[in-house]
Amino acid sequence: MDALAGVISAFGLSASAGLNAYIPLLIISLMGRYTDLIQLSEPWDTLENPWIIGLLVVLTLIEALADKFPAVNHVNDAIQTFVRPTAGALLFAASARVITDVHPIISLAAGLLVAGSVHAVKSLAIRPAVTATTAGAGNVPVSILEDIISGVVSILSVVIPVLFAVVAILITSWVGWKMWSRTNVNGPA
């Protein structure tokens, strides 16, 4: 179950990096340094260094502010096209217990793909649609919502990854039960 919880955490953290690269890195850094909720092994424990935490605070503020200004947010998204997938790869690989259970190259590739996919949907589909339908007025609230979602998903991915597994099992069971009951009501085909 620890390996499953670690993988669920890794997916949640890398997905949140697709929305904002630095929020999940900062959360992992702070949790690793000040709590027992996550244990970062070498070389990922470098994230717990006070200088790295300070740098992540500055980068989080820069990205959060840059994403709130028209035109600047498009430049920011272009730059983040490289940063967010990289952050997702690092977060996936650095997640507790995963690095020992999954080969580092697979972890990095999975994190890169997850964060890159979330970023692509955000920057190529959602944001252009918001800009087009609201003449740019909706970008700031959407950006704030993305930052909140990134933070909440990051925290939940570390604090309660088992909840994600339970929800997935419940949904799968419910879908299976619905399919089974539909087959029994209609009879075999």
C-alpha cells in the first residue's frame, strides 16, 4: 500500500506542477523540512535547504504575479512550457517511497508526461478559450483558481494519498456494480 500511496502522491504532485511549477515544489520543500509527512532521500533532500526554499518562494511569487497580467501571462506560459514538465518530473521522482519502488528514469518520464499534459491542456485549450470568451477579463480569476488548485492538490497528494486510492476504488466498484446490475436486469446478451 505504501508504494501505491507513493505513486498516487507522485501523480498528484506532478499534475499540480502542470498548473504552477513552483507551488508544489515549495510545498514539498516546506513539508520535508518542517514535518514528518514526507521524507526526501538524496539527492531530493536538497529541496529542504533554506536557500532553496527561499528561492522557491521568490519563484512562486514571480510566476503567480506574471500569470495575472495580460500579455505577460502568455510569455510566462511559453517559458513554463519547459519549466512545468521539468518540475513535474522532479516531483514525481522525489515523492516519498516512489524512488525506491520505481526506476528513476520511469519516474522522471511519468512526471514529465503528467505535468506536460496538464500544462498543454491549460495553455493550449483552457486559457485561450477563457481569453477569447471573456476578452481577457477571466484570466486573472482563472489564474488564481489554478494556483489554489495547485496548492490544494499538492497538499492533499502528500497528506492523504490514500483518500485518492479509496475514491478510485469506490468509483471503480460503483461503475462495476452498475454494469453488473444492468447486465442482470437486461439479461445476458
